[in-house]
Amino acid sequence: MSAISEREVAISVLIPIVERPDDLREIHRAVWPEVEKLGQPFEFVYLVSAEFDDAFQQVLELHELDRARVRVLRFARPVSEAVALSAGFERARGEVIFTVPAYFDASPEGLPSLYAALETGADLAIATRTHRSDSIVKRIQTRGFNRLTSWGTGTRFSDIASGTRALRREVVGDLPLYGDFHRFLPLLVDRAGYAVREVAVRQDARARAPDVYRVRDYLWRLLDILSISFLSYFTRRPLRLFGAVGALFGGLGSLILLVVAIQRVMGQPAAGRSILILGALLVGVGVQAVTVGLLGELLLFFQARHIRSYRIAEIYEAAEPPLPAKEASIEN
Amino acid sequence: MSLVEPIGNSLSVVVPVFNEAANAAPLVTRIVEAVRPLDIPFELIVIDDGSSDGTPDVLRELIEANPELVVIRLRRNFGQASALQAGFDRARGDIIVTLDGDLQNDPRDIPRLLERLRAGADVVSGWRLNRQDAVVVRKIPSWLANRLIRWVTRVPIHDQGCSLKAYRREVIERLDLYSDLHRFITILTMPQGAAIEEIEVRHHPRVAGESKYGLSRVLKVLVDLTAIQMLTRFRESPTRWFGLLGAPFLLGSLVTGAASLVLAGSLVVLPTVSILLGLVFMSCLFAALLGEAIIDTLGSTESNRVVAREWKEER
């Protein structure tokens, strides 16, 4: 067993242990040979959330077998996959990073084809699960999640939440990974201006996803889609959303107040009519929405100095640039 | 003595393109032909905004014959504002000229724009008096939008949508474009105190490729205008902006409050409405406070952004 210096690692395999882990020794046995096939120096990094003690013991065993190539990271508190992954991204030494779930899901045999996708220009390759061994109940849920996400964000991914992915290291620096946003990784990568490719991979026969989750989990998913949809459409121009909402409410409220006023002039007393309260409330909510939108615009405008929303792929120019480089005259 | 600071000589022409493979070669040739005779150092920066029709390859071929050409290929389509910003970030000239990649602007107008800059303008905007576009979907909405923008912002420009514009470098360095802000670029230069001028420019009908604008943008322009108005006229005093917004509600609250006192015994509704309107006013005040906090933390370098010129002897 030889010690591996940092530079010699080409591929990092990140395995976040954050929910329902299967026997990690089995997972390890299934994944290891597939990565070995690629013929590149590699490392495995197990990212263990605080609550999984058995899994931790199992990966420690694996670490003892090959200390240089199996690394273990234990979190001091329970973490989400997004948090585990960003810690993993920070420590990964390879130029290519695989993420593999700690349970049987997309077959590890698909890893080489993910790698091939990166070699042919993709920045992120995601395994979309086919031949699913999950129950029909689970599959309907996955499909619903994908549909809703597509609709909410204006993108098309057939299996966005699949945990088996391969990505180039340069991509991860640009991702806002927090909360449960790992589920939308392909979307975030796409938004950051990188190329995403889907690769069909058979689901492993040993995959055993639970059919039904807690009610809270479903609620969280829905809210996640809402926030990601907000990020997709309106982060750059909050007033377009809040202005529309505000105009709708405020308009409705004004209309009610106008009708009450006209009726008052025609002789019907306004005092004592509860619809007056509704009108005033709607106008108030409308104004509030517009206010929030304007504050958002203000924040963005001043923040824009530090944000560049474009990403350059390449610059073509003559060997001798036409004009010499120049110092900016103001601090930015 | 004069307030005119002499302007440097070098020129950057910045052109964002999107799927303009058919127009790319004539575009580059025409710009180069129009600028070369001026005998000033210049670069032509073409930003490919994620074209899928091979535009970047066409452009790349042109570099050999036109060493002034710099092609920036973006990873995907980011929109015109971001593409322009990519060009601005790279631009090295003392003067920056922008124009559209569809050949509807005429590069032969560039020398006239430069003249006005040398005469002291900070921004020179083109005005397409003889506009060659569809009347109903393009010209009429644009005329209305420009009227409205002129009225609201008081920037006396007749043709905000004309891409052919020239700027002093300092003006561009103080701008950060995102989303669709490129449509309001002259307005955004106003808080800097930039001297904005307008000259008539030629306009040609589109010969190749497809127009990328539609009617739907008019609505967006209206919403954006509200934001721009706040960002330019009230950016240093959000309390005034939100105060103005809240004032009618305070008034309403006071009136209904007084009425409920006068018409004593008349029940619940009037006092409730008074309280509601008062709360709306309060929330405007809260927003004003947040706005002040935002500007205090993020916008504290605001004084750097105003153009200040040194008085110099005229040469």
C-alpha cells in the first residue's frame, strides 16, 4: 500500500451517509471495482452524519484496510446531504468528483459511463434511474417531484434528485449548496452556466427505498421547490414577482374601496360595512408586497457590484491583444 | 478654464451577438472599415451570448484578417445585459461604443458619436429617427414606452432602446448591469451626474437572421421602470421614497380616525380601517429603515460613483 500525495489523486468518490444507509461494506465492494476500472488514482471519502454509529464503525473498518485511499469524515451534528457534500467538495483532491449514495440505488456499473460523459464535454453528469426496482408508490412520487420541479423552474430534468453524479471540480465553487438544495444540484449547475448531461443507468436490484415518508418530508419538498423556483425566476428582479402580487391585491382592494365609496355617494352608508375592512386589508397587503419587492431590488442593485452573472467559456483574440490592459480608475 | 477633461484616444467597440452567424462577417468588416480610417487604437469586442448556430466559429475565423477583434464566448445564453457587462469588463479603451449585432445600426455613425464625447459629453445616445421596424409591434410600443420613461425619469432621451451609444470609460466603470438593466443604461448613468446627449443615427432594416424582441417586454419594462426610478432618484434616501409611498395611507388613517371620532357611536368599521391604514404606513416606515440599512452597509461607496472632474486650463 503506497501513500498517495495530493497531486496523484484524479478521482474523488464522495459517499455522504445522511439517510437510511445500507451495509457500507457491501456498497464499498460494489463501487470500488467500478472506479478502479477507470485506471486513474482515486480516493473514497465517507461523509458520516452524526446519527449513524453503525455506518461509522463500518467505514472505519474500510479505512483500516486502505488508509491512504479511504478517508472518513464525521460530522459533529446531523447534517443534510447538501452540507455533507459541500464539506466533501472542500476536501476532495481529485479533479473529477463522484457522488454515490450510501444505499443501493443507481447501479455502480453506471459510473464509467458518467465518467465518459465528463470526458466528452459535460461538466456534470447525472445518473437517471431506469429499470427501477422501487415500488410503484415510490416511483409515482419521484415522477411527481420531477414534474413539479420542471414546472416550477422552467427546466427539464427527468430524474433531478438522483444521488449518483459525476462532476468536474471547477463546478463546485460556483454552487450555493445549503439546506436541501442537493436535490436540485443539476439545476444549480445549469444556472451557474455549466453543461449538464443525463446518463441513463439501471437501478440496482438491491435498491430498497421506503414507500412513504413523514408528512413533514413532503411539506419540506414542496417548500424546497418553491424556493428553488423563486431562485430560478426572480432573484435578479424581485419586483417582477412582488410587484405583480402587489398590483393584484392592491388593485382588488382599491376596486372594493371604490365601489363602497360610490355606494356611499349614492346614499348607502359606508360605516358598518365589513367589506370596507377587506378592501383596506387588501390594499395594505398589496403595498407590503411592493415594498418587499423594492427592498429586494435595492439589495440586488448594490450587491451587483460584486456579482457577475455571466460565465466566460473562452476568449479568442490575436496573439498580440489590440489594446493593452488597463487599470480601473475606481475601486470596485 | 473649462470643465472638459481631455479624453483618451483609444476605443473599444462592444457588440453582443446571439445566433447571428449570417451577420457576423459583414458586421465585423463594416465596423472595422468605419473605425480604421480614424487612425486611433481600437479593439472590437464581440460577445457571443451562447449561440447555437456556429456564430463563435465564424467569428474566430475573422480574427486573422482583423487583429482588432476579440471574441468572448459565454458558456450559455445569459441575456443582453450580462453579455454587455462581459464586454465592458474586458474593454480597455478610453471610449466605449456599443451597438447591436444585427447590422441595423450603422457603424459609420461612430465617428460622429466620438466627436460629441470629445466636445464634453459623457454619454452620447443614438436616436433612430428613421426607424426601420414593424410599426405595430415595435415602433408604437417603443414610442409609448419612451414617452413614459421620459416623463417619469426626466432623462430627455427619445430613444432608450437604441443600442448605438458611446460612453466615457469612467461612466461604464461605475455601472453594473444584470437582468434587463441594459434598457435603462442612460438612466442609470444619471446619478453619476453624467452629461447625456443624443444625436440622430441611421437605421437599417434587418436583412438576415431573426429579431429577438417581442411585445411582451413592454410589461416588464413598466415594472422595471418603477424599480429604476427608486434606484436612480431615491437611492440615497429610501426614507423619502417609502415615505412618499406611505403618505397617502397616513392621510387616510388620519381622516378615517377623525371621522370615527366625529361620528361617535358609529361602530367598529371606521376605527378598524383607520388602524389598518396606519399599519400600512408603519410598514412603509419599516421598509424605509431596512432600505437605509441596506444602503448604509452596501452602498457606502456611493460617493465614488459620481463623476467629478478637475478644472483644467483649456489647451
